[in-house]
Amino acid sequence: MESTTSNPPPPHRTQEGHLWGKLKQPSSLDVPSPNCSKNDIRRLVWDFMEKHDIANFPRPIIHRIPNFKGATLAGYAAAQLPEFIEAKTLKVGPDKPLEEVRFQVLSHPQKELLVPTPKLRRGLFNRLVAPLDCSQQELRALASRRGIDHDSKPVPIASRCKIDVVVVGSVAVDRFGRRLGKGEGFADLEYALAATNHGSAVGQDTVVITCVHDCQVFDCLPPDLFAEHDLPVDIIVTPTKVVRASIFLPKPKRIIWSLLTKEKLDQIEILREIQFKEKRIGHDVSLMDDVPVENPNAANTTNRKKVKKTKRQLPEAQKSKAQSTTDMEGWFTVFLGRIPRNYPPKDLQEVLAARGFEHNSPGINLVIKPVKGVAFLNMDPSVHQHDDVIKQLDGVCLGSTELNVQGDSKYTGVKAPVKKYRLKKIRRNRNPRSVTPEDELPTIPNEKRANEITERDVEP
């Protein structure tokens, strides 16, 4: 068993403040109703933690894994588990409340830390390695979201690895191990992808741990809400206790393609590659929005008739753009200037995501003008508060350049800077006597004009 004498000292409760925020004593939550949905339970937890100030930065916590008060205590407690101590390779989620867990893994040179590739763009895992003779402060910086984005290295999908422990964030869990994330399904999908790639990196015996606040632990979530693609947990760690799931729930074994849409496939590049491989093997990779057609000729005839009767339709890109413009009525806009032109737009997206503003997440629309070096962050006021957004973006940098952040004029009364362009003045010949027939020619292409002048000026 690995020694833990090199561990940093445990955090003090005073460093975390009062674990229950504005509440004077601990409180628990109950399921809203027997027929409630997953989103109803998520909304219940988010509203409760916001109302009673049980969450830390980033705020608001809606559509996020809550960074709960006591996350450092829970992360340290997770590192004391026998499963954690014996594990050699651990995969830890990128969420803010799991930062202490990542720090604890990096504090053990014998352990290997894997983190999910952001949005699964170029693979499944990234490896985060601490340099030799690294200070505690440098380790904490490496364990942060910025360290994940800038210092982690992709793991080739063809390589083989065996993960002993997976640590995920959660919005709600129950004592049976049922888990709810923020609703995007990335943790479930990552586990299913890992089970069928990297030489079956995870399996049914892989230990899954989650760190949550005590108020996020329910006695029992409705079993009907969960299916085989949902990832359960084995151990629940809170700032005050450790709860081991009372029953064993099967973990995802494969990708269920019929639950995925073409839009999801376009968002995650690695899925196309895996879908192609599984199709060649003979697996059914039909998506949710794939409609099987028994008679292609009949289908084509039907489509032709519909085209004749319907009016001219907008292209999908214009349709989605018009729809998004309509949906953003009443939103406020934050101006971002001084964006270096040598950085691709995805770098700005990753920097903003580290601040809690992920592109295309609910209530957020980011428009980048890389040529002009500006961007516009459109935000829904029902989800994000204008002043809180300005505070969170204070001092944001892209590389070594600090960006110019200005709020919406509706809130600040100051308009965003508009670059003025000087019109080039046309030089005119003020001496009418020197005007030649050539000057009176209309503006025409140079080559054509040259030929016309040549033919006119040549003497017979």
C-alpha cells in the first residue's frame, strides 16, 4: 500500500467558512413529486444552494456542477479512502469542486492523473503530469481548470490504459448510487467510450466516487428516471461523511447510438471516428434522428411531392441563426476587446469556459470577430446577472494580453468602443486647364482601360 506521509496537511473548516451558508443548521432535500423529471430535481438543488448561499465561485450555479462550500474538505476526505490510496491511475473530472481531488493525485508522484479531454474534441483523456520539485502552489495551479487547459497532454486513443478510480462531479445523488449530472451527459458518455476504447480502460469493477455537499444527497431518487446509459457511483464523499452505495448498480458498457443525435455527433469529433469503426465491425450505429426507409424510391417520390407544395425554405444555417436571434431578445451583451489576432477563436472559448462561461451553454451566446480583434458575449439576464459577469471577467487574459471588458450600455450607460475608419479622400485636380480626356474616362478595370486608351491615342 502506498504511503501518504507526503500528503499536504488537511484543510481547516475555517478555510471553507460555514458549510451551510445562511442556514443555521443542516437541512436535507426531498424529491419534489413522484412524477418529477431529472430537470425538476436539478432545479430544486440549484435553487436551494443559491438561495442559502451554499456555493462558492463560479456563480450562479445553474447548469453547472455546484462548487459547494466544503469542497476542499470533501476532496481531502476522498484522498483518504483505501480505494484512492491503492489506485495507480485515476481519472478526475474537470469541475471546480474536484480541484482538491486533482491536487491530491498530483501530490503523489506514483499516481497517474487523467482528465477528460475538453468537450471530447480530440480524444477521451488528457494526461496531467507534475514537474519534478514542484511546489505546493505550483501543484494547485496545475490542478486548476487553467492547468488542465494549458498543461495537459492528449492520450492517443489507440493506447491502452487501465483506470482504477473515476471521480465525477454531481448535482444530485442518492444513497443507492443513482447520480444526476448537469444534464449534458458527458460523464455518462465518457464512461461508455472508455469501456469500449483504450483496451477497455474501465469496467464494472472500476470504483466511481463523487464529491458533493450534504444537501445534494437524497434518500432515494425515482428509479424510473434512470436507464442503462446513466453512470452510477459507488462512494459518495461529503464534507462531513462518507456514504457507500447500498446496492450495486451496473455501469455503462457501451455507447447506445440510438440515444445520440446528429447534433451531438457534430459537437464531439471523436464520436464520428468511433462510429465508423463500430459500423465496420457490424454494430448498429443508427442515431436517434435517423429514420429507416423501407422503400427508398417511394420515399423519394413523397419528398418530391412535398417540395412542390411547400414554399421556399431557408437554409439550416440561416434558419438557426434567425431562430437564435429571436431567442436572444432581451439579453445583454458584454464587449470583449484587445483580442490578439494570432490566437484562434477556440482559445478564447476555453479561457471563457475556465471563467464559467462555456460557449453555447444555456443562456450564453458568444460571437467572435477574430479579424477585428473583438467578441460579443450575449447572455440571458434570467440566468446570469450583469454585474456578476463583469466581476468574473475582471482581469481575464488571452496569453499575456489583458482583454478590454465592457458591460452593456443598458446597464452601465457607456457605449462599447466603435472603431472609426477614416475615409480615403479622393485627390482631384484643381486646375481645370490641365484636365485631359483620360481624366474624364469612367472607372473601368485597369486592363480594359489601358486597351481603350491605347486604341484612342494611336494615330492613324
